[in-house]
Amino acid sequence: MLARQTLGAIKRHLHTSTSRATLWSFLDTPEPASVYSYAHQNSLAEPTPIQEIRLAAVAKDPAEAQKMISPLQGAFLAHLVHMQRPQRILELGCYKGYSACWLAHALRSVHTEPVQQPCLWTCERDPSIAETATLNIAQAGYADIATVLPQPAQLVLECWDPDKKLDLVFIDANKSAYKLYYDLILDRDLLSDNGQILVDNVLLHGRVH
């Protein structure tokens, strides 16, 4: 028990010692040689099926579509998956399934064997949005990898089997509950030994979440 508590304390320390940055273009400088422009030009291109999800969301409601991560953020997520080669990923907050598709795309490229069981789970509390995300993921060709859980993030974490360790957790759900999600992941020891927690919108609108 002491060893488990010590490991939990180490994980908490490591995941608390993080750096934060934004990859959204509206904070970019206009110079062609800016960091954002360089990153955009040298990162993984947005796959067509994933791009179609984003464009459809923007066409339907541009303001609402800002809930999605940017294409550059998607490429960054894919890059992290390529480096870590996780077996199990949990995404908290699904919306249209755009970021889940980026994660699934990367998982497929690093795991060449046929996927028998889903290795990516994403959750959405709104049943209608969860249904849209499920359809988008299927149409993009990632239904064999990604599963949409039509449940709130807190419930998913509270019910998650601690023996089914997660290699990567991407938190992008209810901003006011970020600390709760973070504590549930660590207190219930849901991460694998080399597991990572990624948190979006940590400094959303200048507020710490």
C-alpha cells in the first residue's frame, strides 16, 4: 500500500510540473516567419476525412465550432501518440469527434496489427452530440479503433476499471471540473507507469482551469 501511495505521489508531482502553450492561430503574430507559421508548415497535414468533420462543423455554426481543437493541435496530439505509442487512450469531452479522429489516426499508424478491441475511448454527456460524434468517427473510418461513451466524464472516471490502465488521457471536457478529473485519474491510479495527462484550455480566456 505504501509503494502504491508513493507512486501516486510521484505521478502527481510529475503531472503538476507542466509547461503550458497555445497552438491557436489567433494568438499568432502576422510575420510569415512566426513560430505558428513554421509549425503549421512542418507538421502532419490534416487528413481529408478529419478535415471534412471540421469544415462541416464550421459551416453549421462557426462560433460553436471553436470548441474543437485546431488542426495544428491535432497534429501535435498525433505527434505525441507517435512518440509514446500508447495502447489505451481516454478522451474526456468529445464534441464532434474531431480530436478523437486525430488520436485514432495516430494510433492506427503506430499499431500496424489489426485492432481487435477499441484502444481509444471518448466520452460525451449530451446524447445527441455523442450520436453525431459516433457517426463522424465511423464515416472517417475509425470505428474499429474509437468508441464513444455517451456519459459524463466524471462518471466515466469513477466507473473506470483501475486494472485497465490508461497510457494517455486527454482532458477537454467541462472546464470547471478539470481539477476533479485530474484528481480522479491520480487518486484512482488509472494511469500506466508511463502514462500522460494532456489538458486543453488550461488558460482559457486568461483564466486558470
